[in-house]
Amino acid sequence: MTAGITRSYSKKAYPWDNACIESFHAIIKRKCLNEYNISSYNEAGRLVFSYIDGFYNTVRIHSHCGYISPLEFEQTYFDKVQKVNKAA
């Protein structure tokens, strides 16, 4: 099933190989997990999901979206597509 695929691993203790996900993990730890006294794995999972779904992917601005939230970026995109479709 994985024939012809080359696995890729970062070097141990070398976070620069995957800086984007390392940055994301740091944000999750700083903004979500460190602020609560978590008592279970399930509670941690709910907190992380809530943060990602309720803030990170909807409200928080992202540089790759032109410093607007992903929700605003998506709405702008769909508005443009709708205008193009109406003009066609």
C-alpha cells in the first residue's frame, strides 16, 4: 500500500524541519492547555477541539489569509465565486 513512498522524519530535537506545526503546537499549549487544570485525556481533547474550532480556525487572524480570519477569508472567496458565476 505504501510502495514507492519515501518516509520523511525530522531530526531529533530539530524543530525547524517543521516550523509551522511546531508553532501551532506552541499556540495550543500557551493559549489552551496551560490555562486550565486538565484532569483527563478526554477533557484535554475537548479543550483543544473547542479552541481550534471555536477560535483558531474562525476568529484568529492568519498571515496566509491576508491577516483576516479563515472564516472571513472563506466568505470573501465564496462572495467572489458567486459574483463570477452571476456574471457568466
